[in-house]
Amino acid sequence: MDDAPLKHSLGALLWDVDGTLAETELDGHRPAFNLAFAEEGLPWHWDPLTYIQLLAISGGRERLRSFLSDQGPEPPDPALLEALVRRKQQHYTALMAAGAIQLRPGVQRLITAAAAAGLTQAVVTTSGRRAAQALIERLLPDAAAAFAFLVCGDDVTALKPAPDAYLLALRQLAMPAAAAVAIEDSSNGTRAATAAGLRTLVTLSEATCREPLTAFKGAAAIVSQLGESDAPVSVLQGPACPGGLITLSYIEQLVVSS
Ligand SMILES: [Mg+2]
């Protein structure tokens, strides 16, 4: 209904997961960490603002390791780190299964439209594969058809903001960066995508919407979300979106104008 036929200059959509597909950070990963701390008898509780600051570090294990390092002069106990990571992963999966996390507006619509148009789509996250798969299986049950592959934190040594995950995805696609668009919510993700040469559409999340727009340097467009008929998009930077919905035609403009 909302997409004219593509002019074929857009070759692929590369989707970040956390904060882009769903508000996983504050509603999923954060409470899962807190449940793991409580189970281990630890006194820590990450409130939303604390967690938003911790998000400067990509990857749950790396985020936790950094936090533990700040708690005392000794390096973190590797056994404690791994125990917390394991418990946190279990709680995250359980929260997902319990329906605590929903897709953000417009995500299902845009993935469905792209699949119908025959556009290649892939997931590029530097979170763990287990968490990414849990989300896709629960919230996007048709994703096996929609996504050509998933690049996850397990697949690269350098996490976002390093471009490695996106460069790996482009190699797997055998496609030049100029033909693909990354959809990201964070400054780290935007840095990773732009360093790989990709045009980047930023869809601000609860965890990133308070950051200055200068944090998303190089973004082709910055929007409040992808939009539904009852939740139109606000464009903070980039081409106007008079229909209130981010469509394939809108994203196509980002490639053509590059
Ligand atoms: Mg993200």
C-alpha cells in the first residue's frame, strides 16, 4: 500500500537487534542482569539511567566485565562473570518467552514489505546469538524466510562500534556497501555501519533518544521510530516523511542521495 516498486538501487536492509527491532535494552537485558545479580546475592541493581550509561560498552559480557572492574581494585573473578552471564541469558530468554518484549512500531510492517519486494535482509548485531535468536523466534516467527543470515557478536572479535560485523555481512552478501542500508538505534551502531561504508537509518530508542544528534554522525536519516498509521514518524534529520511511515521508497532515497 505504501511502497512504489523499487528502482533496484537498494540491495539489502541490515537490521540491528537491540533497541532497533525491540526495546530490549531497558525492558529485557537490564532486568535480566538485575535478576542475575539478585540470584547471586549481589547488591547491585541497574536503574534505567545507570543502564543507559553502561550501554556505551557494546556486548553484555563486556558491559558486565567493565562494571565489575569498577567495583574494586582486583580484576573481576572470571567464574563470577561467567555465572552472571549464564544466569542473565536464562532470564533474558525467559522474559522474552513471557512476552515482556514487543516489536517496535513499524518493524513488522517494514520487514514484511521488504520481503514481499524480494529485498535481501539480514541481522547484524554484536549481541550474543542466543539472545538474538530468542527474539527473532518469539517476535518474528517468519524470520527464517525474511532474514538471509544473522551476524552476531559470536562471529567477530571486535564488537560495534568497530565495523567488523557489518563488513562480515557485506562479504556474505557479496554486495557493495553503497547498495545496503543499516537500520540502527545507537551511536555505536551508527559508527559501526558508517565505518563499513553503509548508509544508516537511525531509529531512536528509549536508550538513545536523549543523546544529541551529533552522536549519530554520518547518519543518512534520524527518525523517532519506523512508524505505524497510529504512530507517525518524526524526522529529526534527513528527508521529510510526509506519510508518517518509513517505507522502502523512503529508504531508497537514502541510497540514491548518497
Ligand atoms: Mg542497538
